[in-house]
Amino acid sequence: MKLAYLILLSCFLLPLTAQAAWNWSGSLKTKIQADNRYTRYVDDTRVFGELWGSFEVFDNKSWNVALDFVTRESLEEGLEGDIFQFYIEKYLAELNTKIKAGRFQRADSLGYYSLDGATVRYQLPTKGLTVEVYGGRPIRQEDMNSVTADWVYGAEFNSLQKVNWQNNFLPVDTWALRVSFQQLHNQQTSSILSLGNVFSGQFKHQYLHAYELSFMTTVEIESGAFEEIFTGFLLDITEYSRIQLNYARYEPRSYYPTFKEKFYTSYYYGKQDLISLSFNQSLTPTLHYHLAGKRAARNANQDIGYGFDMGVNNQYFSDWNLSADFDMLEFGDSSSYNLYFGSEYSLSANALLSLNLAYSLDNSALYAENKAAGTEVKLRYKIIKGLFMDLAGSYIVNSRLKDEYLGGVQMTWYFDNFTAKGSK
């Protein structure tokens, strides 16, 4: 049924593109992939092919129509299809208001998800104020730790003000404020309040350059529990050196980390508290390094650990970028040490090659000692204008866990019919 809707919606877009007043753009991606990312615990290889489509049709005035979909064919599930976005957007210039209706994507305290509903945004650009109200039925996105429910509604207020409050201690040039409220209805009702503040300024003396102070939190109103907290202080000593102190209580939004995240000790599937202090410096326009220490608390602060990481990035040659990172974290009898190397090299004007290497040594009460070594290779090649081919493969060898592997090829076609306003 979803595939029938896809065909119907695609046909709806075609008449719009025939009108001279309308422009359109989009992309098509075809991918064939084999991996054991989801099935490595049962020794099965998953093979599938996908077609991703993204289209946008718009006029030079106020209308915008967007469609994002995917179809997948696999041996296990057969032929599937889904629509991530299909919405119509109208801008009312005389009211400074934008109205969007249909299925569209949102990112907020619930995570990253699609919403079947509508949103109305009112903006006063000269005042730096934006108010948005929305409502509808949330739908979980693939691989995302978001939520599915009967319906959700909410309101969000954003303000960006130039304060220009000058003093010798902590001058404030800009103040960004975000306040949002949303209510989720499923088997029970949950109300969530989010608050964010960011202050930034530039010092007028020669000892320090600039700073940024931020605080963001999400509270579940009924229970009074803090779902997420983030606060940070960023200090630019000069234009080329920075100290940053962060505290975060959070839960990762993706169930499946990237190749690099698999070898980082700060990545954790559950909730954790993380305090980090880092120093970043650019020695030259092409050479950067960082040093950082951290304290992590997990399992409701019952497990405390300390760690350290350091890294360097160098782009001495314009077509070659190199990076190296070392990361460690110790939790009592458990420990994790990780070494990561990354490289990106432009083979030609049409080809980009990436090679990543990683090594990990973990000790835990669950798995005892596990040694892991991983390799990831990616190649992007521009065949003709707007047509790209991507080859990717990775393999991670584990001493006590099942090995992980992934291989795939993808073709991407970017196209548009954009005509600048007023041109013939």
C-alpha cells in the first residue's frame, strides 16, 4: 500500500514541474549492501537493495512541496517502502508566517522523527523572535531512539537578541533563548518542558578573545525528572586556542553507532553523565591538536570512571587530510583503550578515497578481555556532473565477540531544474 502511495504522490508532483513558474530539484540513490550489523548474533548475513528519493518543487514566491521516500528489497523482508516526508509549505509574507502540513521531519526532546500533522511558524526577523506551534502523530525514524505515539502537540519560542552589555569581567554581545513545551499522548500522557540559553561575547582587552556560555535542559513535568542536561563554557584564549568545559546527562539517539563511534569510550547505549575539560589549538592553518580529560557516571551514578583523550589533525597537502586519536576510560575493574587513525586523500578532481583504522582493548565483567581491530575504506567517484558512485567496506575483528562486516555500493544522482528569479 505504501508503494502505491509513493507512485500517486510522485505523479502529483509532475504537473507542478511543467509550469514555467516552478523550479525543482532532487536526488536519487540506489544502494546494494551486505552486512551483519543487525544479525551478527545469529550468524546471518543481511543482503538488501534500496532506492532513496528526495524531491523538492517550489515557486519563486511562497509555495514549496517536498517528498522523501525509500523502497527496500531484501531476502528476509521482501519488498518494502516508506515515506519519510511529504508536505506542502506556504509562506505568508504579509503575516511573517509559514504554514507546513503533511508528513515532515522534526528533531526535539523526543529525538529525530517524522510527524504526520501541521506546524505554523510566526517570525519577527527585526525583533529576533520566532514562535512555532505544531501537532500530529509522531512516527519513529529508522535506527533512531525516538518515539512513536498516538499524537503529540507543542509550542516553541526562540529569541536571538543583541545585548551589547560591555563590562571588564564577562561582556555579553548576544543572548539566545529557547523555550518549548510538548505533550505526548499514548497509553498515558507525558508533558515535557525544554529550556536553552546561550550567552556569547568578545573581550575588549588583549588577554582573552571570546567566550560562549550555554545551558540546556529537558524536564518531564509529571515526575520532575531531568531527561537531558547540558551546560558548557567555551573560552577562546586567542583566535587559535580554546578551552572548553562541558557537563552532559544524555542518552544517545542512535542504536547503531558509526564506525568511529564504536571505538570511542564516551559512546554508551544507556544514559550517562559526562564531564569533560578539553584544550584545542591550531599551531598552523593546517595543523590542529586537542587534549581532554573526562569523568563519566553510569547506572544512576553507581559506576564512576575517568578517562583521557588526545588527537591531532593535519592537512599539510591540500589534497590529503590525516588524523589520529587516542581515547581511554577506566571504570574500576573495567577499562577501554582505543586508537584511531583516519585519512582522506583526493586521488583526482573526481575521486576521493578515505581509509580509517582502529584498535581497541576492552576489559569488562561481561566479556572479560576483548581485542578489536577495524578497517574502513570508502571511495567516492564523480562519473559525470551530478552522478556519483560510492564504494564502502568495513571489517571489525573481535577476539571474544562476533566479527562485524559491511560492504556496499551506492549510486547517487543529483538533479535540478533551478532557474533564478527574473532569468529567462
